Amino acid sequence: MTVQDKVRQIAEAEGADFFGVADLTPARAEVTRQGGERIASYPRAISIGIRLFDEIVDQLPDRDQRAVAVSYRHHLYDVINDRLDYVASRIASELQRAGYRAYPVPASKRADDERICAVFSHKLAAHLAGLGWIGKSCLLVTPEAGPRARFITVLTDAPLAAGTPMDAACGDCTECADICPVSAITGRGFRGDEPREARLDARKCEQYFNRMEKEGKPAVCGMCLYVCPHGRH
């Protein structure tokens, strides 16, 4: 069994719904800008995803109800992130035992408060692995689940066979931009040579969550996740 088969088997055994390998070479400049030279030194990224529960996502329009917000934060954020971190750790161990470098990127840990970003983009890896495209919402949109999935990444130098990036299929749709309560989404399609700010003002999202917390409300939104037509079929 090849190393690629072994790590795929681990992902599937741990309940992953998505698995792919990305060639990071075309995105080296972008990866360097976000995470620095060390993060950009890995030529491959293993992308693993877990589908979210539709029953919980479909309740998000009622997120002002505490029970809905708590279910979302617990099951679709905390629990899913723990599951992703565990499978990434297992895969990194397998790669290291095989003699390769392996860096499991945390599922959801901010590394830069000013830019509001992590050390590496899980969505970029999933896109380059051919698992979906980066939508106008800046979420990773898959053919199978739309944006209703969360992803994690293991960076490595193992010579794994990479997938092919998928073309965007948002078309003229702007439902995510239209529903955003703070107009943080511009409705512009993804382009690798443009900064995230061309599509999303993350600071507006941050301020929205902070305001809700000050008002004693659950800091939950997810309306772009809920409304995407690719996730509602």
C-alpha cells in the first residue's frame, strides 16, 4: 500500500467525507504572504473535509434563538474542529513514520489578529486539491455539499499525486452577498492574484460578532453558509 493510500485510509476510517492532495507550487507566493517561508516550503498539502449537518445549518435563520446558536457552535464548530484536528494528527504521524516532513495546520486557530487569518488557508488547499472552488463568500464550495463542510490541512513534502483545481460555478449568483447582514461580501468572484479584501471585509464580520456579544446575543451568523444554492439541493 502506498503512503497516499495509507493516509486516505486513515481519513476515511475517521469519518472524513472529503480527501484530496494539492500541489502548492502555483500558490507559493500567496502561501508565503500569509504564513511565511517555512509554511511555504512544503510542496504538497493534504486536504481533509467533514460535511456539516444540514438539519443544523437549515436552522441558522433562527440563530437568535440560543438553542439554535448553541447547536451550531458546538456541533458544527467545536466538535467538527476536534475531529479534523485528530485525523490531521494521525495522518501527520503516518507521514513522519514514513520519513517525510509533516505539519498539521490547526483546524481553526487565528495566527494574525490584524489580518484576521490563520497561518495557512484550508480553503486554498481544498481548492487546489480539486475538492471544490472558492466562492464569492470566500467559503470552499463543493459539488456535493456546497459550502456546508469544514476542512483541515496537513502540509508535507511526501511525493503525493495531486488533484486538479476545480473551476468556479457561482456564475451570476450573489445570494451570499445579498443576505449578509453587514454587507461584508462584495459579490466578486475569486481570483488568486487578488487579496481576500476584494471579496470579503472580514473586519465587518468581526465587528458584527463583537457587537452581538456585547448585546448578550450568541455570536453566530453563517447566513452565507445557509443560503448557498449549491448546499441546498
